[in-house]
Amino acid sequence: MKFELSRLRRSMAFRMTLLLCAALNLGSWVRYRYFPPCCDQQSSFGFPFPVHISGGIAATSDYYLLGLLLDITIALTLAVLATWIVEHWRS
């Protein structure tokens, strides 16, 4: 089977996988924003890699560009893999 990148535009598996990854990151942000830990603990958001870490005794706040790039790379890789699996299963 020949896999073409043009199939990604019309693939529901691609869209659903990206939506799932975005929902996981949004859920992580909601947990970080509205349910913070108590007692000066560090908290972070981003799934599976942290994008932002804040808190602690010194109240530091750091953004991690590498975490964001890794999250995007993993989401796109999983979406392409899901599309390939669905297309392969159909044929």
C-alpha cells in the first residue's frame, strides 16, 4: 500500500488523534489553572511533556519550548500513525 500525505487532509483518524492530544493538553492546563496544589509544591501543565512549570518555595515560573515542540511532534506522529493504521486496515 502506498501512503500519501494528501490523505491526511481528509482523514478522520488524523483529526481525531490531534483533537485527543489537544484535549489532553487542555485538561492538563485546566487542572493546573483551577486546581493548584497546596503548600508551595511545584505544578506543571502539558501532556506528556511539561510546557510550563511554576511554584515551589521561590515561586519560579518557567516555560519550556522544548516541551511544547515535543508535544507537537508526538501529536503529529501519533496522528500520522493512526491514519496509516486505519488506511492499512481498510485495504
